Amino acid sequence: MTDLQPAVKAGKRERLVDAAVQVFYERGVEKTTIADIAKVADVPVGNVYYYFKTKDQLIEAAVEAHRRRLGHLLEELDRLGAPQERLRGLIAGWVDLRDQAAQFGCPFGTLASEMDKRPDVLDAEIAATMRVLVDWSQRQFAEMGREDAAELGVALIAAYQGISLLTNTFRDPSLMKVEGDRLARWIDSLAA
Amino acid sequence: MTDLQPAVKAGKRERLVDAAVQVFYERGVEKTTIADIAKVADVPVGNVYYYFKTKDQLIEAAVEAHRRRLGHLLEELDRLGAPQERLRGLIAGWVDLRDQAAQFGCPFGTLASEMDKRPDVLDAEIAATMRVLVDWSQRQFAEMGREDAAELGVALIAAYQGISLLTNTFRDPSLMKVEGDRLARWIDSLAA
DNA sequence: GTCTATACCACGATAGAC
DNA sequence: GTCTATCGTGGTATAGAC
């Protein structure tokens, strides 16, 4: 927050956010208690409230963490040469995490879905984070010379969110693999 | 359950299930209280427990209701002539409900997503219901002569689940419309 | 800044009168 | 079968000692 915080404080706060991201993902936000997060972060329960006054603030911090993580991933992908390669790189990352998806779904999509039902948390933060991903995809399609880049970007992210849900519902990681291969072929077929 | 129940009893039970389906959808399962459902169904709170001993039983009844509703929808679509027409009919239904999707997401997808986080409820029921939809889609693609019907059926339902999530996250019904049109064109392009 | 003990409340579920 | 009143549990949040 402000400058020059003692290292210990920064460490605890960070551990709490990391724990929140993890436990929200695995157990769901509604079923997660502050005590669950405190335990994983190895911080006494009451002390959590020194860093986050409410559970909602912890959720917001978790969303922020997702946004940062996503930003870094896309920076990595931007180093790849052609837009097709970057898109295929994104898909490859999804397929790599297919076992996780089968267990818990998409780390951010499940959060977005749950947060829609929680009116007090700012949807704006969730939507903005999802938009980072959609915008990036649309930019790649545009660089490929596609006039319909806008709808293709949406379609790609939707395909991922949807196959994450099905992979999770059927607990079958191979669904993600098959769909990833199909999407990669589709992208190659779109080259202008 | 057993035969020859008085009409009044059947009426109340049915009202409770209808209310559960509606409120679970709009407010989310975790945030919904028995009192919420009782109120919408116009049944006194304590009386709910005469029909359903636990909240989980109410959830199971709601899933069952989704399965029945889905079964009827697919029967309707089966009356249409060609498999392409049936698939386009399915998509048209999704697009018609785009405003609802923007508000609350896919009625069944959001439930499936939430139930993954609730270990006590039988996933089997959820997966079986989703499978009805996937199987039906795969059958249509197979009738169109596609060898890859299995992956196309999964891809179609995933596309719908994903665009429902994005439509909801961005609160923008037009996303569903644009993706629906794209999917319809895609299906036509697949005709053997 | 750290941690324990606890206030307070909401919800699921039950007891028992009618 | 119907309904009211209430219990018990568990979770968020706080008070206040250290």
C-alpha cells in the first residue's frame, strides 16, 4: 500500500492473497471461510483482519492477483513471433493445465461465474480482467489480417471457458486436449 | 412419489421445485436460503421440510427438473427435418434467451459450475444431465455424416457454455447473438 | 503489529401444537 | 399434513490483551 512497509508485513499480506486465490479456486468463494485462508497462509485467524477488513476485500485482492498473473502470461506470449504462434501458445498453456481444469475448472472463469451472484463485489474488476484476455486475443486475430477479429477473439475465449466447464463437469481432461487441438487447427485455417 | 397423492400436496411440492430452480439460478445456490425458496413458492418455511428433508434434496430436485425440461426441448427439436435445422433451432433458442444469459448466465451451466464446489451433491446427476445435451448434439453431427461428430458435439456445447459466461460477465446480450450467428454459419459449412 | 477470546447473527434443521 | 417457534452450528467480524 504505502511505501516502506516492513518486509514481514508485505510477506504476510502476500501469503494471504496467494492462499485466497488458491482456496477460492479449489473450494469456491462461498464455501471458503476466513479461517480456511488463514490456515493455508499460516496466519492466525484474527490477524487476517489487520490486513483485510472484510471477506470482500480479500476477494478483490484475489481478483487483482489474477489480473497481474494474466498480464504476465500475455507478456510472455507477446515475445513469440507471429500472432498464430502466440494464440497457439495460449492454447498450449490451457491444455497443459487440463488436469487442474478437470478438478476445478478455469481458475478465473469459475471465479467470474461465482462473483456474478455476489452483488456487493464490483463486477467491473472481474469484467476488466476478462477483457484483458479478450482484447489480447482480438489483437492477434487483427494482426493476422482478419476483419472479423472482434468476434473471433470472443469465440476463442468462449471456447476455452466452455470446454473448461465441460472438462470439469465430466472430470475428463482429454476433452480439453481434443478441443485444444481443434482450436489450433482452426486458427491455422484462418490465416489470411 | 407414490401414487394417488392429493392434488394439494403435489401442487406444493411442484411449486417448491419451480421456486428452487428459479431462485438457485438468479441468486446462486449458496446464497439461496430455504426461506427464500419458501417465500417464492408461497409455502411456510417450516413446511418445506415436510417435502424435502435437506437443502441438498431440494438441489437434487432442481437438477431433475432441469433434466426433464431439457428432454422436452430436445424432443421438440427432433421434430424438425434435417439435423442442421435441429442444431440451428437449438442455437436460436439460446439467442432468444440472451437477455437472461446476460443477467444470470446459462441456467444449467451456472448450476453445474456451482455444484462442483459442493462435494455432497451427486456430480453424477449433473454430469448425466449435461451429457444428454452433448449426446444429442453429437447425434446430429453424426447424422450429417461427420466422422468427427464426437468432438464437434462437445465443441458446440462448450461454445454455448463459454459465450454464456462471457455474455454474463460483460452483461452484453449482443455477444450471444453474434456468436449464435457464427455458430449457425459454422454448422452450415460442415454439411458433408 | 500480533493474536485470543468472544460477540453476534444468519441459516439449516427440528420439536411439537394444531 | 400444516405451521410456529426455536435450537444449534458455524462463520464474519471485533474487542482488547500483549
